[in-house]
Amino acid sequence: MSDQAKKFETLLGKIKKKYKPEEFPPRDGVTQLMVGFLTWEATRDQAEDALGALMEAMVDVNELRVTHVSELIDIIGKKYPFVEERIIRLKEALNAVYNLEHGVTMKSIDGKGKKEQKAYLDTLPAVPAFVKAQVMLLCFGGHAMPVDRRLGYLLEKEGIVDNGGDLPAVESFLLKQVKASDCLESHLYLQAWADDQKITGLKMKSTVIEIEDKSRKTVKPTAKKSTKKGSSKKAEASSSSKKSTTKKTTAKKTAAKKSSSKQTSKKSSKKK
């Protein structure tokens, strides 16, 4: 057993003595997808409160799917971690499910094999690995360990992983340490421990490509216009400069001709 594996075993033992997390209630795939999105980079209590607020305000999940992003943000609060990114991703995933199922359910993969269920989740856009792992673990009994940046950061601080930001590597490490039959229990304990930690020094930025692209698109046209104006001004300046040079050259030639004409006139008068 490696030193990091020993450290993880020791940490998990301490966590089990200190925390008594409640099990997640049984939920269908779509509801768990929502819970996963709300828990990702947040705490379990925050997620449960947000889910309660959303479902109290909505008739059902389908109404939530078609509700505007800003309205959903107002319901769970603007101070919720990464709230805009979270809601945009959630709505995109729910729309993908609707297009696949012609409804907001995951009935087509009920009773299917683990590979098919995982492949289905992998087709959904904008779903973080943490969320997919939680759905696989809690709904389909898959061998999965949900890992977000908060947990990765804490495990790195404990010296258990080298790079807490490399989430696939962190998940791979945990899956090697935890048996498939123990994954659910270990996830509950690790989530409870992470929720109880005061996380400082971790700077996380939005990862939504759509949001970044929008901001870039508002900048690029402006830059192009200003470039065109600049080029136009330069062209005008160059043109006026050329005209000025041409005028000067013409003036010099005219003066030279006049001078030559005078000299010729003088010579002819002398001859006379």
C-alpha cells in the first residue's frame, strides 16, 4: 500500500468516527440529476434547500426546464455558488433528456446494463463528471466516486493526492481504494467531511464555455470596427500625404520650367 493510500485510509477512518451522514432518499434519474447539479461545488444542505425551493415554485420538472434562467436564479438566490453556470448547465441537460425521451424521465435506461446507463449520461451535454458519477452511484448502483474541485482540493491538502485539480485522476485514485460495494458509504462520508471544512485559498472560476463565448463575441466586433476605422484613417492620411507630395513635386517642376524659360529668354536677348 502506498503512502497516499495509507493516508486516505487513515482519513476515512477519522471521518467515520466524527460524522454520521444521512443516506440520500431514493430518487429517479432526473431528480437525482438535479440534485447532483445543485450539490456540485456546493454543500448537501445547500442542494436540498435549493431543490425544495425550486420544486415549491414549479409545477413539475418540465416547467423548470422551460423556465428562464434568471427566474430560476432568483428562486435559489444569486449568492448560490456558480449559480448562473449551474442553472445554464442544468437546463441544457434537461432539454437533452427531453429530446431523447420526449419527456423529462430516464425510463429508456431503467433496467439496462451499467455501460448503457453510463453511455446515456455521457451523451448529455454540460453535465460535470461529479453529477454523472452521483447519478450512476445513487440511481443505478454503479462503481463511481463523485469528485468536484472542493473535494480534490481538500484531499490535496491532506497529502492524499498530488494534484487536486486533476479530477479524473483523483476519482481514479479513489476508485482504486474503495470497493464498489463501499462507494455509496464512502461518498456520503467524504461529502459530509467536505461540507464541514472551511475552504480557503481555492479560487474557482466559471467553466461554462457558452458564457465565455458570449463575452468574447461582444468584444470582437468592436475590435474589428475600430481596426477598420484605424485602417481607414491611415489610408486617408496616406492618400492625403501622397496628394501633398504630388502637389509639391508638380510645383517644383513648374518652377523649374519657369526658371528654364527665363534663362532661355535671357540667352536669346543677349544674342540679339
